[in-house]
Amino acid sequence: MDSIFNKAKWFGIPTYGGHLAVFWTIVMLALLSVIEVAALWKLARLLAKSAGLEHILSMISATGVDCPPEDYLERYILTSHGFLIHDYEYSLWLAIPIFIISKSATILWNFQDLIIILMSMGLSSRYRRLNNFVREVVESESEVLAEKKVGMENVYYYNEL
């Protein structure tokens, strides 16, 4: 048993008295954390690029492709945020804050959707593991009950002799 624990030190499981094992565990945890953060950062960048492209295409579709670049912001603000300002109230100083707040709200909305998706995936995984555990417990109890019945039949058979 001691040889198993001595070998386990090299896989990041510290045992009593092993300073090298504790140091190795900290190094492994740090490396795994860096790998996890790097993977999440790549995923976040990909999602940000995809969401940005989707939003740009949505903005182009809202204004139309025939819109000249100098009139684009005015047409976009009046088309997509017409409930905030009328045509005669439009000014560039009003359009820029509306545009920035609109983009911030879109980013937050996408982030909330992503959080909901990730939480749903986590809960789904948790319930799947719980169902598998319950299935294993029921199967093992069924086997135990089946063995007990076989054992009782043997006892009855022995009593008949």
C-alpha cells in the first residue's frame, strides 16, 4: 500500500510528509488553471467575433445595402431606435450615446444568453450523472435482492432434505 501512495505523489496526490509532492501538486494545479483559462479565452474571443459579425450583418440588413456611408448612422438610429427619437429630433450628439448604449445592451444580452446556456448544460450534466447513479444503485439492489431470493430457495431446499 505504501508503494501505491509513493507512486501517487508523482500524479499530484500529496501524502503525509512529502514537501516535493505538495510543490508538484501546486505546479500541476497552476498549469491546469493556465490551460483552462487559455481555452476559455479562446472560446470567448471566438464568440465575440461571431456575435460581432452577426450584429454587423443585422445592422446592414436593418438599414439596407443601398445606404451611403455618411447617412448610415442616421438611418440606423432612426430605423432601429425610432421609439426613442423622432426624425426631427435627430442629432449626431444624441445618436452616438444611443448607439453606444445599444451596443452595450446587445453585448450584455448575449452574455446573459451564454450564461443561461452554460448553466443549463451544467444542470443537464449533473442530472444525467444523478440518473446514472440512481440506475446503478437500483441495479445493484436488484442483484442483492435476487441473490437473497436464491439464498432463501437454497435454504428451503436444504430444509426439505
